[in-house]
Amino acid sequence: MSTPIVALEEVDKRFEGGVQALAGVNLQVAPGEFVTLLGPSGCGKSTVLRLAAGLDTPSAGRIDAPALRSSRADTAFVFQDATLMPWASVADNVWLPLRLAGEGRAQARPRVDRALATVGLAEFADAFPRQLSGGMRMRVSIARALVTQPTLLLMDEPFAALDEITRQKLNGDVLAARQAQGFATLFVTHSVYEAAFLSQRVLVMSARPGRVVAEVGIPEPYPRGAGFRNSGRFIETCAALSAALEGAHA
């Protein structure tokens, strides 16, 4: 692996009250790589993302990530909920991180328009979140993350609440954006099918306190079309991930 963009070494995280979320977590993500964390609820997957984003600090161990090295603008975070401002237009929601960085609306508008075009929402720039479906709101959230042109994209189960057709379409949109911009991605999901379709590597985590207990490589080249989901390679990968999950719980 080239010099990693994210590295956790023997990381522990214990919260106030004594709950230990992570124990001895080791992982790396290379520049441009798509890595997924797969594991049961409560195993600390989201905690790993928060640590990589600089939103929390470890109780022990070492973390190296763009948000800790320099500006947090190099890191974008997409949460499970779209977290849009209901009073603001789609374009103004996407403009938000640029606005916080001091960039005016007119100056930022070309970048906002490009980000919306990337997720297929160019014609909805002046709409409001209440006028959009759940999948469209999530696309706005992704556009807001991509408008900063991050080197690292963190995604915490962003499609968990969506129907399967919308979920699959957004999976493709994320891969297309990654192919165009070249950012690294650390993705959290409960779905072996989603992990198998998106990832170059999947790191399987144990139940709390979470730690990485297995790694499954997926050498299938990009771009990955819908046909990959019907292939024998996809079925074999899903089976390998399911077996790794079962082993992690044993």
C-alpha cells in the first residue's frame, strides 16, 4: 500500500460511563481507495469515522488523517440522515461548506452547479428539501460533501433508510463521482451486498468493543455496472463477507 491517507494504530475508544466502543483497532486507507467497514450494530463503525474526521479523540492509540494533519476541508462527511437546512434551497444547502469557508454565493455557484450535476439534480437547484424524495435529499447531502472536492469522503450508512432501487442507483452515483474526482472513501454499512458492490476492501468488525477481525479484498475493476450484481464473482464475494461476519460473531 502507498502512504495511507488514513491510518489507525491500536486505537481504543472508551466513552464517559465506561462503555468501550473500540479496542485495538488497526486499519489503513490508501489515497483513492474505497474501503468499507462491515459489522453489527454498536460495534464502533461510526466511532471510527468520527475519529477519522477529527470529531472525537481516541482513548489510546494513534490516528493519522487529513482532518488531523491540516484543514478539515480535505474531509467530507455524509451521515445517515441528509441533515439539510429545511429553510434553504438545494443550491444554498450545497453552498454551505463553501460559505463557512468564506466563499460568497455568486463565487461558489459554478462549483455548486457542478456538484448538483454530478448527482443528477441540476434542475432542482432552487427547490427546497420538503419538495424532494428521501433519495433526492440524500443526493443533495452527497453534493454538499463533493462540492469541497475532498481527498477523503466518510459515509456513515447513508443509504440505509432508502428503498433498494434508490439505494442501488446512489451506489452507482457515488462510484461515478469517485471515479471522476479520485477521492478515498471510508464507508459504513450493514449490507454485505452493498459492501461487495462498492468496495476494493471490506474490513469486518467484531461486536463491541469493536476491532477489525477480517479483511476481504474485492479485485473487481471499476467502473462496476449493474451487471456485476448478477455475476458469479459478486455472489462469491457476498458469501465470503457473510462467512467473515459469522466468524466475527462466533
